Amino acid sequence: MTWHLLMLNVTVKDGERALLTRNGQLVRVLAPGKHRLFDPLHELKAEVLDVVRSEFSADRYAVLKAARPDLAAELFEAVETKADEIAIVSLDGRPVHLMTPWQVRVYWKVATRIDVERIDVSADPKVSARHLTMIERNRSTVVMEAVVENHEAGLLYVEGRLVERLAPGRHAFWTVGRKIEVKRLDLRPCGPMRSRSPRRRC
């Protein structure tokens, strides 16, 4: 971005957009290309931003949406979660962000395909195998996992209440808004002590 006498010159590359403002107020959005803008008082400013698989400030989006709802709808995808809701956001087919309840994230959609999968975790705390794979990298904050061995039985407690006996295998549960605990019982008549198993007499 450069000034030459009375003109503002702006170059926007592929994968970019420029927010053109005059005295702090949005005028328009510049598409890729070279732009020569008449600006004798040097009141214009162009902010060039990467739009490929990129986020936009939720606060700035709220201001833009109030002033220019048409541009907000054209350029951005806003994702907002409700209470007891998890959202998995995929950019160009790749799961990228795991959103917890009461979050807002805004994405540029002009050069990126945005898919949102919403999960209501209020009824069933179980995490499906497919969802577990999608959130592999950042699941630790909202998911509790337990492995029940072949010689064990698992007891699932939700908020201190026994709700289910778990078969051997890998199990995962959403911990959003609830306390989850899995107790493992060793079913062998005699053998080595197992962690989290009740004391047995042989």
C-alpha cells in the first residue's frame, strides 16, 4: 500500500482481501488486483488480510454486521454455540476447531469451504468413534476416555449416579457441564491388583 500524490495504490494478492476504510469507517472490500484510489486528503486506509482458512475477529465482525449486514453475509461464516452444544468446524474438509458451549468464531468464506457439525451433549454423554477421530488433537479439555480390559467391567457414573455398565473396550464421554467417572472392576477370581479396582481377597 503506497500513496502517490493524490492516489492511494493498493495491491491485493490471490487469497487476500483488503478492508478499505475512510476515517475509520468501512467503505468497501477490495478483491485481488491492483487498485488506484483517489485520496487527496489521505483519509483512506487499506488493511490487507489473508482469507484462506482464516478467522476474523468476532468483535470486528459484530461491528461490521451492524453497519453492513450485506457484506458480513457475503464474506463471513459466523459459528456460535449454545448451551450444552459442541461444534466441530472443518475448513476445506479438514477438522480444525473444536468449539465448546457459548463460543463465537468467525471465518472468511470467500476462499474456504466451511462445514460445521453441531453435537447436542445434553442427552447422551457418549462420544462417537467418528467424532473422537475428528477432534484427536484438542479433545482433552472436553472429553474423558477410559479403556476397560477384557477381564474387567466398567461402571459409568454421571454426576455421582450409576447409569450404565460398560463392556470391555475403549470408551469416551463428553464432560461438558457434567462430572463423568468410570470405575473399573476386576472380574478375575484372583490376580494382580489393578488401579481403580476394588480390593479383592484371594
